[in-house]
Amino acid sequence: MNKEIKIVFAILILVILFVSLFYFILQQNNEQIEEPFTGPVGSFSLTINDLTGGYIRSYENDTLQGGAFGVIERYEAGFIKNTSGFENDTNVNVISFTISKFESITSAKTEYPQTVDAFKAINSTLLENYENIIGDESTVFCYEEIFVVVVFRFRNILVILVSKDFSGELNASSLVGYAKIIEERINVS
């Protein structure tokens, strides 16, 4: 009987060691996956070649190197397309985006819901069928059938894309497609 207790005790110790080793390996893998991105945020951005024909770049800013709320770098750009063919017409499609890199994943996780709440506050409509399909967290809004907004966080990167469309050319799925291009570029870096 004493020998059987020793065998059971030895098996129990081996099981505890195995579970501990498994947990340690799992924790190491999670930490490797959850490392913050360090590359320049401009390298993640959309380019004129990513958009359908007729767009031109309207602005580009590398606006921040170190700042408040844990943001260490920010890049913004926008594209416009005249949809009427008349030179001075205000019916233009606009696609703009802001990519913010935070010092940590925790900082980006903290900022994400605050950004989403800001868009909720302007009486936009949450498009639930697009929720959490990009990055680690994502939300898509529509405002007055003209504006579509995609907000997503991928590790320590927070991206906001906005489209204004009077032509019916842009919609939530096309803006989500552009967001996925940015997500792929972040993931590859």
C-alpha cells in the first residue's frame, strides 16, 4: 500500500509539473503575440493605389512624435474625388484616416472605447453586422447616410477611417475593405 501511495504521489507531481510547463509555454506564446508594434505608422497607411480610380491625395501629416494619452506617433492622410465632373462642385467623396501608435497595448485598449463613445455621442448608427471583424476590436458607424466611420484597434495601434460620400459609391463594406488593407500592413510589419 505504501508503494501505491508513492506511485500516485509521483504521478500527481508529474501532472502538476506538466500543467505548469504547459501554462508557462502558453503564457510565453501570448506575450510574443501581444508585443507592441514599433514600425513607423506611415508605413501602414493607405496609398492612392489602394483606392478606386479618380482619387487624389488632399493632405498628409505626420502630426505627432510623443504626446498625451500614451500616443507616441500619429499619421493622418486624406483623399478626395470629384464625383460630378464639374470643377467647382462640392459633391466630392472623401476618405480620410488617422493611425495612432500608443506606447503600450494597454494605452490603446484604454483609448479605444473612449473613441467609440465619441462617435456614439454624435447620434451615429452602430452597424452591428460589422462589429469586431477587424483587428482586436472594431466598430463601424454610419451617420446621416453620408458618413461612414470605422474605428479599430490592433495591439497598440488605433485606426480611424472616415468616408463622406454623396455619390453612393462608398459604403460600409468598401470602407471596411480599406481598413483591412491597413490591418494587413500592420500585421506584416
